[in-house]
Amino acid sequence: MALTVKPVASEGELQVFLELPYRLYAANPCWVPPPPGTERWRLNPRKNPFFAHAAGCSFLAWRGREAVGRITAIVDSANPDQEAGTFGFFEVAEDREGAAALLAAADWLRSRGRRQMLGPFTLSSNEETGLLTEGFSEIPPVGLGYNLPYYPRLLEECGLRKIKDYLAYSWDLQQPLPEKLVKVARYAHKKNRLQIKHFTLGGRDPEAEVFQYLYNSSMAGLWGFTPLSRREARAILRGLGQYADPELCLVGERKGEPVALCLSLPDINPVRQKHRGLLPRGRAWHKDVRRFRLAVLGVIPRARCRGLESPLLLTTLELAAAKGYQEASFSLILEDNIMMNRIIARLVPAARVTSRYRVYGLEL
């Protein structure tokens, strides 16, 4: 049966787009459904502040009346690399022709002056990033994606090539804290007169301003980074406020000025998987969370090379251990981010790489 690819043009087609993963992953024990309504909100240009500086088009691949794949193409005026467009929401049956047809997204990007297509990003590097290429046997930590093992092969058969890999590390929090980390962190804490404070979540403007400043300043210059607007910062904090533990969200201050951010999240994915993407009411579910993810550890440029990462990391691990967490995930870290990989290798040498995410590229 012939295969066709068409832009999503109606509410009914959008519903098919959103429901496709439930069919593809029906028998997979590691996929975690998104919270109901999340993907619809993400793709809604009237609600998602991301679309104040971006535009996108979603496509479905059809065999007759059955959808076999989906993809979204994105152009983002806030992306420092204006020659590149991105793709995300990529899902496809094990069908090379179907995967190739979805590269209609490339034509859409080319028609808007882009010379390269990068992805997957949902919708940018500030959300789920990369295609899983290693680590298919476990539920991913919160905020990381999951895909079927044949996806990398299909993309490579369609001509996409590796651009960058991101690493996810895991460390057993039940073992003693590394002596070197404790020594280095305490020295840096004292020498820099660092004050470590808990960060208030909820998305109010003062907190959003601090979060936006620390996040954008500390991440600027990293490959693929796109800065957050104030509205996006508020939206992120509102989302985190629904489940994050404020005691694991830390800001480092020197002389009263915020200079570092360390954001860790309880890994709610196993709980959400049991409840079709939902979290049960109340906080009783928290007792079932055994892992946390250190998602952001950044220092603004003028406060770097002072070792400020180590006291924030140590404080996080001490707090998490006291709360009963058994495992820490450090993710995602660019494979060529020499500083962060060196910090982990030096201060948490027993941490191991448990999964790898790849960003692919296609010249247009």
C-alpha cells in the first residue's frame, strides 16, 4: 500500500499524532507515557511560550488509513545557529520507507532557508534531547526520552549522521560519599564563602528572573543551547512545582549575588508509568521514588574556575541520601564537555555511563 506524508491539518489528525506512540510502545516495559495533555500543550502556539520565537509544522506518514509515523519540524529565531532547523516528536513503525518519507520535515526546513536539520529535540535542547542509542533496558530518568532500538538504524539509513552524543551517568548513593569530593567541596565552600540556598519553585516572576539569569548565563556557549525567555522560565518552574523537591533545587551565592544553579529532580518516571503518565494525588507516591536526577549544574562565567560545582554537588548528594534516595543520575552531559566529565571522573569516580543519547544531522 502506498505511503503518503501530510501536514497535520485538523483536530482529528492531531489526535492521531498524539496517540501514535501508545500503539508503537504498547508492549514495551520501559516507555513512560507523557502526562495527559502535555504534548498537546507543547504543540499549541497559542499556549506554549516557546512559539513566541519559533514556528513549526507537524507531519504524519500514512499507509492507507493507518498512521505509521510522525515528526515535527521547527525553526527557532532564538537559536544561535540560524542555519539549522530541528526536528522532534519523531516516532515511526519499523518501516524504512516510512522513516524516509518523514524527511518531508527536511523540505519544510529547507524552504525556510535552513541548511541543516538537527534532532531530535522536543522542542529544543531545553527539553528532551537526542535519540537513545544505548540503555534500552531501563526506564529513563525523568526529563529524558525513550525510543525503540531500531530508531537509530532507520535514521542512519535515511542519511542522517551523528553530530553529538550526550551521556547519562548513574551512581549508587548507598555507598559512602567519595573522600575526594568531600575534601574538595569543603575547601571550595569555605574559601569562596559560598552560601547555598534552596530555590523556591512555582513560577513567580522574581524566581523566574533568577532562574532565567543563572540558567542562560551558565549554559551559554554550550553546543546546541538556546536561551530561555522569561515566559519559558516561568512555565518550566510551574511545571517543576508540581513534583520537584525544593530542598534539592539549590542556588549558590557569593557576596549576596546568585552565581550558580544546581537543579535536581525526583525521578517520578516509574510512578508515572504505573499510572498512565499521571501522578497520584497527594505526595504519598514520593515514598516509591528511589532515584533522583541532577539535571542542571552550572556556574556563571565570571565565577568559574573556583570549584563552586563541588560544594553544590556534595550538598545535593548529602541531602538526597538523607531523604532516602538510593541512586543518582547525572544527565545529560555532552560527551565533549570536558569540564563536567572531568568533575564526575575526578570527584565521583564510581559513576558509570548507563545510557547515551545522540543528536543526528542532515545537510539540506
